[in-house]
Amino acid sequence: MATPDVYVQGEHPPFDHPKGDAKSRGFALEKKIEYLESLNDKVSNRRARRWINDRILLELVPRLTGDEIRGLFAPPPWGDEAQPSAFSMTNVVEWDKFRNIDMDKEAVAVEALKGSSSKKKSRGDADKIAALTAWHRVDCRTREAFRRSFLPELVNGYEENIRAFVSEAAGEEVLVLYVQDPFHRLLLHGVCEFYNLVSTTESETKGTKVLKMTKIKKKKVGNNELPTITLCLFMKMAKDGFW
């Protein structure tokens, strides 16, 4: 039994769609659903009740337009409005050059790319190791001072003077800086340790004033090569989680 023929003769057929305004059609739809729900009590066959429930769901679902149906069965990128691919828009001559490249030339080009990337990576690793080595030369108390209260503008000024001194000064030359604040002087000594330099602070009397004078010079034995990563950059990278 596919469809239950149980509606009362003389009543309006439950699946007709009467014409009229939206209000009358909505009222008719409610009556249809009520009628179908009442049939469930009168029908004992399970298959018939399932058919009635399906009809109720169909009445509740709004009817789809042609565009909506096409969208269901042909969604992008398989529908009519599929975007052209990058390969389809490529110039044929340029694509043929890429497709017909000589295998030996391709292998050489790939190896060259691998070599350049590995060189960049190894150079970057060497710079990081050099910066870490320089950082571990700094006294632990000074490292804690840098972490607690890092003054980038002040430290950057110290670094500019010290890097210029390391690059230009010969053997026994001495760089003299006058720093009166004890904490700033501690940071200066930390910068000197980062660049593997010797720094000592002495008192100098000028009239009635006693000034603190920090003398900086290169070590007689040791590597004075400037690290690519400065102390300011190292501290910034450490703060951002790169170490």
C-alpha cells in the first residue's frame, strides 16, 4: 500500500494548492499539516504512517527555486561559475618552456636552490651561536639586570660606540666613557663583556667633582670579531621567544 486513501469525501483534497494571497496559503498549509497529523491516528500500517510523516516534512520545507536547485547539484568549483585555474590563464609559450625544460638543467637549478638555502640556514645558525656565546660571557648578575630593566636606547648608544671602537681601534687604544649612574655603568660593563672587551672604572677628580671614568680596551688574547646580532637585537629576540 503506497498511499492511504482515507480522507473524507467532499472535503478539500489535502495536497491541492489553492490560489490566493500569502495569508490564505499559509492558513491552507496549516490545515493540511493538521489533517495529515490526524491521519496517523487512523492508519495502522507502519509504511503508510511513514509516508504521511514524509508528506508533513515536505509541506514544511519551502519550495526551492531553479537557481537554488542548481546550486545544490552543481556547487563551485564544478558549477557554471567556476573560476579559471592559474594554469588555464598561463601564456601557452611560457608554459611550454616550463614543461619542456631539459632534465639536466632542472637538476642543476634544483641543486643550486638547495645549496643557497642551506648556506643561508647555516649562516643564520652560526650567527645565533655567536650571539649566545657572547651572552654567556656576561656576568650572571649583569644578565639579570638586563632582563629586569633593559634600557634599549641607552644600551644601543653604548653598542654604537663600542662597535665603532672594535672596528677601527688598533692594539693598545683605549675608549673612555664617563657614566655616573651605577646601574647604567653596570649595563656598560655587560655590553663590554658581550663584545669580549676589558672594562675598568676609575675615579677622576676635576676641581671639586669626582667623576667616574670607564676605560675600555681589547683583550691581548682573544677573538674580537663583532657578532652579527647585536645585544639589543638579542634581547628583543629573547623577549619575543626566539631563544
